[in-house]
Amino acid sequence: MSTRRLATVTIFMVMVLILAACVGRRQAFECDDPIGCVEVPPGEPIKIAALQAISGAVASLGTDQVRGVEIAIDDRGGELLGHPIDLTVEDDLCSAEGGTTGAQKIVSDPQVIGIIGTSCSGAAVPASQIMSEAGLVMISGSNTSPFLTSLGGEKGNAWQPGYFRTAHNDEVQGAAAANFAYNELGVRKAASIHDGDPYTQGLAMVFNQVFEELGGEIVMATAVNKGDTDMRPVLTSIAAAGAELVFFPIFQPEGDFIVLQSKEIEGFEGVYLMGADGLLSDTFVESVGEQGKGMYFSGPASPEGPEYDEFVRKYEEKYGEKPIQAFHAHAYDAANMLFKAIEETAVVQDDGTVYILRQKLRDYLYNLKNFQGLTGTLSCNEFGDCADPKITVVRLDDPAAGIEGLRKNVVFVYEP
């Protein structure tokens, strides 16, 4: 055999051995994860989804969070473990129907690893079940209903495996609102309004309970329906019951009608109005204007510090305005928690193939401790609550200052 031919055969044999070794490495991985693995071949994207309210009256709530996720992706150069990050966005419509449809679309792609969402607790109830059964993880930046995680140290009736949140549990917010009303404003008779949504119902329930434990009286606990436009009958009944404060943790546009129509009701002149984070938006401030002056809102404390200032700079540079709602930083933290969990639990092959083990990913998040986020130091418990909760109450004194001015006008701070 000639020297040239021998060299050619030798090179060929080396290539065959290298190929066999690569194939052997690929074949060596066997998925033994109880709920399955996602294989991401070289060059293919790691897929995540955002399920947020991006249309309708509460579009600012979801849009703000999608932007937070996009900035988290930008901060990683658009890549994770050498693979591009692919973000799919679905609309949860802030409703059970929207949560169902959006979640079904997302899980129809078996390559999706996790979901950042939902915006609204009502959408989360069906979406989290669909997500859980498909083996994904979901981390919400703004769901706060106790029913989704825990209430009184017990598992909530809507809890699902694989569901987490960086937003606070409304056990904390309800207590904050009640303490402010009773101890700071000196209110002894209060009323509450919800709209049947798990978020509004759960928060009103906790407020009522804590307010009574403090020594106050709930003179009326009532509800309106989503879509109602005439709030005068409910407001008239509340005035007749002698309420000194009305706590209504609901969304737009129903919240707008309550504020505007309360000015028409005799006996409401000295009654305090108090909403919650569902109304902490630029669109609400614009809608109620001067009629909303003096109104109080409970909600998550705005982050502070150089890291958050840098985040706001990026936000404004990318979108041409400052953050428009209260949960952008929570969504940013949720996305980074997911990325961190993927990095720590994935199996990476020599050729760049990544295997993501679904149960291992969940287990990592349930055991996550001391994660440094924009919203604080996050640690997840057995129910999926991960927040470092700090609730503030703000007052609308200057509608012209918009949502940014409102968030800065803190009159009460509550840390459990």
C-alpha cells in the first residue's frame, strides 16, 4: 500500500472513531426523569413562554411584565448554555378562559421549558393545572391569590406542582391594608368589594379577617361582576351601612367606575377609597384623574438601588417610557430564576446538545434559597411562594405625576 493511500485510510479511520465516540456520547444519555426531558440539539433554541394579559383594560399589567422578561433575555445576550432563547408570548386576557386557551397553545409545543405568567390569578387557576400536567414550570410575577400557593400554612385549593411566584402572597397584602386602615387611618367600620376573581376574592377575604381581628367591623362584604358599569346601587348600600373606608382590590374598568361614581353618592364625602396593585397602573391614574385624589393603594414596594436604576434605564431606552405597572421587576426576577434553574440542572453534551430534566428543574426551584433579585432576596417554600414580601401603601395626591409619582408617594410600609 502506498504512503498516500495509507495516510488516507488512517485519516478515514480516525474520523470514523471520532464519529463513533460522538454517537456513543449522545447515546449514553438516558432520561430517567419522572416527568420527562427536553432535548435541545446543537443550534436549536431553548424555548420559554410568557402568558400575560397584553390586551384589554389591564394590558399594561402584562405588557410591563413581558418587557421585564425581554430585558432579562437581553442581559444574557439572548443565549443560555450556548443556545438562543426563544420567547413565545400568549395573552391570558386576565380571565380563566384566556388562561386556558393560552396555556393550551403553549404546552402544544413539547419543547417549551417554562412559562413566566400569568398576569392574573383568575387566569392562573386553569393555566397552572394545564402547565403542571404537561410537566412545565410556571413562575408568576404578579399572581397574588393565596389559593394558588398557601393560606394559613395549608396548601391552597388551586395549588399545582411546578407553580411558583415572585409576587407576594395576598395573606401579606391583606394584612398590610387592614393594618393601615385600622392603625394609621383610625377606621373602625369598613366595607370590601370583590369581583369573584380568585385574586380579588382572596385579598378582600384576608382584609376582612385581619380588620376584624384588629377590632374593626366589616359592615358590608359585597361583590360586583366583571363587566358591570353601574356601581351606584352597591355604593349607596355601603354608604347606608356607615362604612368609613371601602377596600376594592379589583381591576379596570370596574375600579374606574367605583371611584368616579362614588362622587355622586350622598354620604360618601368622607369615606376613604382604597384599591390594590391591580389598579396601580398608568391607565387608571389617567382615567380617574382629579377624581382619584386622596385614594390609597396597597401593593408591592418599588425596588430601590443601583441595579434597579440600571434596569429602569434599559427599560426606558428599549421602550421609550418608564415602567408602566407594578410588577416588571418581579417578572424580570422570575425569568432569571428560570434561567438559573436551567443552567444548574441541565445536562450538556460535548457536541452542545442540552437535556433539560423537568422534575429536576422543579425540585431545584422548590429548594432555591437566597436568590438575589431586583425585588429582594428570594427563597422558595414547599408551596411555591418565593417572594421577599414588602408591602407599601401609596396615596394619589398628584394625578399629573402619573404612575411613577404615585409609586413614590409612600405613606405606609409593612414587612411581616
